[in-house]
Amino acid sequence: SERYAVVGNPIKHSLSPQIHSAFAAQTGEDIVYSKQLVPLDGFADFARSFFAEGGRGLNVTVPFKLEAFELADTLTDRAASARAVNTLLLDEKGEILGDNTDGAGLVFDICNNLGWQIRGKKILLLGAGGAARGALLPLLAAQPTHLHIANRTAEKAVQLAAEFSQLGELSGGGLEALRGCYDLIINASSASLDKVLPPLPEGCVADQGKAYDMMYGADLTPFSHWAQAQGADVADGQGMLVEQAAESFFLWRGVRPKTTPVRAKLRQDLN
Ligand code: ATR
């Protein structure tokens, strides 16, 4: 069987081995997928040895996504625009290819699993860090009429919007300056990790509005709780987690696993 792994620090709580093993069992692909704790200064050495010793693919998580981006010989467009890599593989030439499947996983979950529309909608993206940047190219490719980035530090949102301005109708600003209402609000800030709600004005959720928190857990995040109280349909990042994994699996194996049973099992385990 061929070897794959997820690399991070910490890594203990990673659900990737469970998800990829389920994909392998379902598709009959003969792989082993392990988790690897790598010291903070040891990512590049680990990754090079892994591939030199016959390993086929890596998933990369916190805090190594930027180092994986720097290590890759070639980047997909979505990894280049994310400036972060969560998936590595050896290509036909024996070079290390870096991809980022996070944003595609998010958009797939929103459009295909939840059945929420992005095309023709007004989107609000909260946060301007790595998670927000990683989502931008796939989100804009889904053709919203407008995408506004709002961030605690306004300047970072303005810059990020300027950087992607060729790819769609977008704008950026601070949270306090938020105006208007949005069909879909995506929380890509790390506020939920701190169990806090970014300061959001009343009335920014459109009629029939939706809210997606990239974070997930057994309980609703403060953001999802707030959005529900505003009348929005809400979802958390569990679907995104499984879909980004499916996208990596497809890149490595050329086979697209069915995610529905895997998402159902994960939801059951987490609750
Ligand atoms: P990630 O990779 O998860 O995106 P990051 O790059 O450190 O992590 O970015 C964290 C994002 O969450 C930033 O946009 C940050 O806002 P600032 O740019 O102002 O720092 C945002 N964030 C973190 N804690 C927050 C909070 N309590 N309220 C609102 N935004 C917060």
C-alpha cells in the first residue's frame, strides 16, 4: 500500500486519518494514512525525507501551511493565491506539487451539500487572515455579485480586497463600518476559537440569509448562535473539513469519494 500522512504540531486531535481511511475503504484504494507530529523547526526535513522514502502525499496543517507553500516546487493557482499549502504530492517529474483544497472544500460544502447559492448573491467574509485568503479564489470563482471582506483590523481587509480585485466585485473594511445586508456571511476569523463574537451590526443578514462558520465543534459557536437569532440558516466547518479531504484524496488517487456517509459519521462522533 502507498503511504500518506497529515503533518502538524499539535496533531493529536486531527480527524484526517479517520476521514481518509473511510475514503480508502469506500473506494478500495490501497493506502495507509497516518498522523505525524513534527517539531516546529522540522517541517522541511520531514517532508523531504517522507517523499525521498517513497511517501506519496501529505496533508499539512497548523503551523506548517506557509512552510509547505515555500517548500513546493510547483503550486496550483489556488495554492499560489492562498499563499498556503495544505496538500503536497510528487508529480510525474518527481517534483513536489503544492495545492490548497480548503477553499474548494468550503465552496463545495456550501453549494453542493447545503444547497446554498453563491452565484448572484451578496457575500460577507469575516476575517482577513490565512483562512479568509485561502477561501477567496474559490469563492470568487463561484460568481457572487459582490463580496465584502470585514476585519477587526480594517487595513488588512482593504489590502486583501485590493489584491483580489481583478477577480470579482469586492471591497474591504473594518467591522465597525459594516453597512447593508448580506445573503451569506462566512466567518473566517479566528474569533470562534476564542469563543467570542466579532462585533456585527443588527440587520446585516438578508431575508433567507445564511451563515457559515469555518470552525466546528459539538456546540454552536457564538457567531452561529448570533446568526440563528438573526433568522439565518447556519452551518459549521465540519462539511468543509470532509470536502477539503475529498479534494486532496482526488488529487492523489484520481478517485472522488462519496462524502455523505463520512460527514454523517463525523457529525455523530463529534456530538
Ligand atoms: P487564520 O489562519 O485562522 O485565518 P490568522 O491568519 O491569524 O488565522 O487570522 C486570524 C483572523 O481572525 C484575523 O483576521 C483576525 O483579525 P485581525 O486581523 O484584526 O487580527 C481575526 N480575529 C481574531 N480574533 C478575533 C476577534 N476576537 N474578533 C474579530 N476578529 C478576530
